Amino acid sequence: MIIRHYEPTDCEDVANLFYHTVHTVNAKDYTKEQLHAWATGKIDLAEWNKSLSAHYAVVAVENNGIVGFGDIDKSGYLDRLYVHKDYQRRGIATAICDKLEQVVAADKIVTHASITAKPFFEQRGFKAVKEQQVIRNGIALTNYVMEKQVR
């Protein structure tokens, strides 16, 4: 596996990975209605590319395919972190986070972790600050604001 910088040509593959990961990996913690609200399958690729390009974003590549991706902004907000359903528990999310955390100049990293991702972030030293309900397409989803001091 290699970790490299995100490129605009990755956007469609990253969006597909996001959709399929949410609908499989997160299915144990969220209802079908919540999964469909979270990942509708109708991503605005231009907007996603703009967002990923504005952040420090990386992709994990194995066997010539993208198996994970993540991004963080300059303030230390870790926005997205997703790993393909067939590549879970292989250290990919850890490798991506290691890369993302290295570039942060802020004193802390903040993320909004799903129920599914919360234990992963806790193992990395993140603390849950609060549980919250976010509304996506009219449906409430539980997630956690989590922080990690890095300086």
C-alpha cells in the first residue's frame, strides 16, 4: 500500500468509496434510512473536489485502486476518513491518520466521528467532547465531536 496526495482525477473513485463504505461498514450502527440520508449517492463531484483540493488530502492505494482516503484542513479539522469495506482492520486508517496528523500546525485536531469510528479515534488518543445529532436530508444521525491535543 502507498499513501499519496489526492489528485482531482481521484474524486469519482473517492466518492464511490465513501458511498459504499457508509452503506456497508456503518450499517451495524445506523439504520438504512440514516445511511441513505448520510450517503445519498448524489455527490456533487465538483464540490467534493474543491473541498478535498483545499485541504491536505491523501489516498491509500493498493493493487492500483484507492482503498482509503482522508483529509484535514489548516485549522486541524479532520473532515473525512474512509476505508474500503474489503480493507478494514489492515492499518490503512491508521496510516492515513498518521500522515494527516503530521501536517497539522494547530494545537489540537478535531473530528466529528461516527458511532462506528469513535473507538478507532479513542485508540488514537482522541477524547469525546460531546455527542450530537446532526441532520442530513431531514434525518438525525448521532456522531461525536472528538479532540486530540497534538502540541
